[in-house]
Amino acid sequence: MDADKPSLVGIYGGTFDPIHFGHLRVAEELIDSINLQHIIFVPSGEPRLRGAPIGTRHQRTEMIRLAIQNNHRFSIDEREINRPGISTTVESLREFQRESVDNRILCFILGIDAFIKINQWHQWREIFNLCHLLVVARPGYDAIYDNQTVPQEVVQEFMLRRTISVNYLTQQSAGLIYIAQTSLLEISASQIRHLVSVDKSVRYLLPDRVSDYISTNHIYTERI
């Protein structure tokens, strides 16, 4: 990589309860399609806008570690796991920004379903000053323009900041929104938790190492 050219680093936050092939395939394709230097998985400690995860902080961290251990382009950051109290994205992004080396540009990864509710996030507009957003598309995402359920302030930010070229992501340090097209694997963590709880197979939904860890540690075994 050209030493003078900015490098894009992906920040992938979430509960990862558990991490699965949907998460991993999105991350892998984003590295190739957007030329990310690498992706940092950031498991949340205590989420602000959803119920507490079933897997403990240690268990969810270990599942990520097992899932990514052979991929040198992925890493894990435990700052939110180690932080007491509620986790907020803006706080973590501020920390990443302060720690950032020259020519590193942060790109926060989230699904379109999360993006259309971003106005509920803590100090959400500050996020645009700290990173670009890589929004993972879902079928029908263009409905954001005219869907009456999407808050107008979110639509306005989307229309103001959207770029259709990845090249623009390296030309400014933050503030752009890029819709990323990736394979849409219909896998959800809630689906996996339910299957485990009713003693059904989760093979081919997540890495075998993660499945074995769930089984060995009896995670999600109570009916959900």
C-alpha cells in the first residue's frame, strides 16, 4: 500500500450473540470491495437500545476470537467489553479517532435496518464527524427516500452525505455514507439461539469452532 495514501479501517460493532457467517461474509466482502486495510470487530458490553445479550461478555468475545482466528485481515477490540455500564458507539469512535495514526480513516459498518434508526443513538450526529458509514444494503433499501416510517432527519442526512463512489471515502476523513452491496445471507443470531435452545443443528450457520464452543459451554440451551 502507498504510504502516502489514506487507509480505510472498518469498525464492526454489535452484540455478536453469537457471531455467524452473515457477519463474517459481509466483513470479508467489504474488505475486498472497498479495499479496507482490515476490520476490527467491537463486541458491545451493555447495549443501550436493546435487551442484555444472553452470552456473557467473555463468551461473546471468545466466540469472535474463535471465528476470526485464521483471518489476518480481522481483529477484535475489547474496549466496550471492558468498559463498565452502557456501551455507546460515539464514545468508542472518539477513542478510536484519538488513537488513530496518520492516514487512517475510520469506516463504521452497520446494516440498513440499524441506520434508519440511527437518530435514536447517543449523540448520533457526532458520529458523522468521526467516521464514514458503510451501510450494508438489504432488499428494498431505496425505500429510505420515501418510506414514511423513516425519520425525516435520517433521510436528510442520507441524501446529504451519500456517495456512490468508494474513491471519495479516501478524499475526506469522515462524514460520508456509502451503501455497500454484499451477499445477503439470511442468517440471524436470534435464529441460531432458538435452534440451540430446541436442540436443533446450527451447522453451516456459523463456524464449527463457535458451534463447538456454544455446545461445550451450554450457551443458549434454555428455551428462547
